[in-house]
Amino acid sequence: MPTSFMRIPYRDLLPPPAIIPPSATTLSGAITALQEFFYSPPPPGLPPSTVVLTGAGLSVASGLADYRGVRGTYRVNKTHRPIYHHEFISSHETRKRYWARSFLGWTTMSMANPNSGHYAIRDLGRLGIVQNVITQNVDSFHPRAHPDIPTLELHGYLRSAVCISCRNEYPRDVFQTELARLNPVWKEFLKEAISSGALETEDPNEKRSRGIKMNADGDVEVPGAPYTTFRYPACPTCLTSPPPLADGTKGVVEVDKDGALDSRSNAGILKPAVVLFGDSISAEVKHAADRAIDSAGRLLVLGTSLATYSAWRLAKRAKERGMPVAVVNMGGVRGEEAFFAGLDPKQAGSQGVRTEISTESLLPALVHEMRKSEARSHHDPPHGVSFERANPAEVLKDFLS
Ligand SMILES: [Zn+2]
């Protein structure tokens, strides 16, 4: 029986997709198919609104790496190995390594911005099409780009560090300043790495040529400051008042004279507010994701191969509810044949769409066309467009009433 634990997803490339309808291979064909998808009457008993499910592919145009794309982490950096939840919780050494890596990576992350794909989702909300977004991304681009459309962040967010004892959250920017204060050699190194551009690439060879040495695990080696010397702070709340542990004893929160957490500590440990591999998604988030799917009549999947179970099961749930599914993703999607099973081969998008055009070129162009159609519909006779788009059963009811 599958669980909702975050596992290392498949690293293999998935087979290329069958484009649906076949005309969706071109930009204009894909736009027409998606308009058909949005404007066709929903299946009986389902609402006309669309829920969006996104992944790393949507953020590629913001300069962030995805996993399986052309420049994706799994293709470029073969030695990449993420840190597991249980290692993070139980090992001071693992936390040093995580925060050291994160210290170097945060600058790139914090300077990146939402892209045209995110803003197109905002516009689809304004057009009354999209009412909920579920994302696997931890970059906070959705809430930044469209604060008016609710976003469920399935795997958490990097903008905060959270205490594993008291659950208080602290802004990542403030935490970064603390890391810099506690690790002056790393702070200097980071300054140099930013000016050499070495942090802007995931390619180990390119990094090396710009003066950054990587070890066999794909970690950066800072000359004169190995990982073992990296220091990170304690949760300020738990430091003031150590929390009780699960067994009823008082937790130990010890720091050195500068405020860096001591290895004897077993509480007040700060963790990124994301779901690490091997951890599970909270029941609350899981149920909210189910509700978002269940309250919509269509699912639009953007920039994800659905390789993680937590995301894939939502698409499966949508299909089982009879919701038409549209997928915009470069490369194959896990088990995608199932999402398009039983479609009428002649359908033009109303039952499902599969296209491989990049989100940052397709979505803004789609919004542009939809605005033109909206503007045209205001000049049409009042019933012209709505009759075309109405559910035949609804029209019949109108005639009978
Ligand atoms: Zn705490």
C-alpha cells in the first residue's frame, strides 16, 4: 500500500508523450486545445473551475534547476544526493552539511523571481478559470505572483526555518544573516563565489572552472573551512526555555559563546520548512490538497513529471473523479497514459490535452488569446457565446423552465 512518504523519485527519463489532440504540437494548436479544455462544459456534476498542479519545470524560466529537464539536476550533476529527514533530525554533522550547502544556495534562490508562467496563472485566475493552485515547488513563486489565488505548498517552503520542537518559524533571510555571522570564512567565500558566477551553474565542471571545488558527493569544498566546522544557531525560543521531550524529560538546548548550537543539544533544532526526503506530508496538507482537487472540475498539470507519489496521486484522484486532465510538460509524465485513457480520439481538448511546449512560452500566449476571446464575447449578442459553451442539459432545462 503506497504511503505519502517523500521518496527519491525515479531518476530515469520517462518515455516521450503522445501529444493530445495531435494538433497540440504547435503553439497555436496547443492554445486552441487548451481553450477548448477550459471553455467546454464540465462533465455532469462537476464545477467548471480548474485546479492547477505545478512542479519544478515551471520555475526553470526563473533560473532554478528542475530534476529531469535538459539542464536538470539528475542529468547535469550525477553525484547529487539529497539529505534525508531522519539524518537531519538525528545528526549534528548532517545538519552542518545541509546548512553549509543551503548557505551557499540561498543567495541564488533569494534573488530569483516568478516568471511569465506564474503570472499567466494569476491572469487565468482573473479570467475566472483557475481557483486553486497546488505546487510541489518550495520557491514561494506562486504566493508571490498570485496572492489572490490560494496556493497549497505540498512540500513546504524555503522562505522559513522551523523549529522541530516548538514549530515556531523564522524568516530564512534572518537565518542567513545568522549563518554569515557564525561562519565568517564561508561568508567571505560566498562573496567571492557570487562575483565569479560559480553559483549560477549546477555543472560541476563549470563550477570548478570558476574556482569552486566540489567533492565526490557533489558538495562544495571551502578551502580552510571544511563542513565539520560549519556552525548554525539554535531556536531562540527553545534556547530561552528548553521544551519537554516526548518522554517527559526536559530537552537540552546548548550553544557556544557565539550562539552556535552545540552537538549535545537534542531540542531547539531548526530545519528548513520543507518536507525532506523520507519525511511525510502532514495530514492537514494532504487533506487540503484532496479538497482542492475535489472542488474543481478540471486539472491542469504544469511543469512536472509527477514522479513524486504525493503529486501523482492527486492527478490520479482527479482522473477517478472524471475530471478532464491537461498536462503541459517537457518530457514524459509518470503513468500518463492512464490520465488520457478512454478519450474520444476526435476530441479537440474538451476531454484532455497533452502538450510539450514550455510553460513560459505557452501560458502567456494562451492568456493573450483568451483575453481577445473575452473582449470579442462582450460585443457578441448576449446569448451567442454562452449558448455555445453551455452544457446541453442546462440549455434544455432553460427551455423547459
Ligand atoms: Zn523552538
